[in-house]
Amino acid sequence: MPNGTPKPLDEPTLWRAAAITALLNFGFVAATLVALSKFSSGDDDDDKSDDDGGPDLSSPVGWVAVAGAIWVFGSYGILIKLPAVAETHPQVFQIYFSAGVALTSLLVLCWTPFVFSLWGFVGAAIWVASMLCAFVGIQGLGYGTAVATWASITMTVAFLWGTLVFGEAPSNTGGAVAALLVLGVGVAGGGPAPAPNWEAPGGGGGGRLFP
């Protein structure tokens, strides 16, 4: 192990960290639901959005949800580092992961209104594919390098979708461009970070992602 590299956490410590993370995740979900019920009443027909039709940046619901997303998306993969999970084939792991997402989503839908759409299946397919790649990326590059890299690039892609496709013009174009440049510098600096040695389960050809 290179000098200065932190020692990996043992399995009990990882489980404790995951349990604390799960509690905080549920707390953010509860806070988002409370904010939705408190600030998203049905009698706001007087249009709380900005005069130009853009998003309402003063909405506490959005900011509470963003805070939860920052924490959840930054820590959801802690248990992927468990030795037992690392030895699992990515496709097998994805079955359990998708089942967990489906069950928790059904619980959330008990408190929030929803509309059934076939586009949901398309979104789910994209999600499954992204998480399959995420599992392999975390095991191959390490949790910090993989997540930091794709999160930064994801922000850039999301920004382009919002501005070029959905017409969500930023309030400060110069600041937005500067932020994207900072993200690019961060990715360039984090990419060369040392990655752990990882071999796909089964070793050799038997551990191929798509046998």
C-alpha cells in the first residue's frame, strides 16, 4: 500500500457507516416529503414560478431535495466496498439493487401522487444500465475516484440538457461557464488518483460483464 494511502475500513466499520448513512438518507426523504406537503399545496394557482417561466429558486422543497440528493448520491455505494459484494457479479448485484430501489420507491408513492407512464420503463432501463457501470467503476477505480469523476461529468451533461433541450437559461451565464470549467479541472485532477487493484469475479474470461 503506497505511503499516505488510508487503510481500507474493515467490514464491521463499513456496516456501521452504512447504517448511519441509511438513517440520514431516510431523514432527508422524510424532510423532502414534509416540505412537499407543507409548501406544495393545491391552491397555488397564482403561479409561484419566476415571471420568465423559469424554475422557482426560492422554493424550499427544491433545496431540501437537492440537499438530500447530494448526500444520498454521494454515499449510496458504501456497501459496494464490502468484500462479499465485491465478489458478486455485477449483474447479480444489480438484481438486488434494483429490487431495493423498486421497494423503496413504492413506499414513497404511498405518500405522494403519481401518474403511470410507459416512459418510466425507459427511465428505469437507463438507471439499471448506469448502475451496472457504476458498480464496475467503483470496484475498478475506487469509490472516491469513480464517483467524483462521473458526478462531475454528470453535472455538465445535466446542465447541457437543461439549457439546450429544456430551455432553462441560467441566471448568470458567466458563473455557470466558470463552474463547468472548475468541474473539468476537478475531474482532470482526480482522474490520475491511485486506484485499487480489482479483478472481476471468477477471474479471467469467466468474470466477463456479459458472458
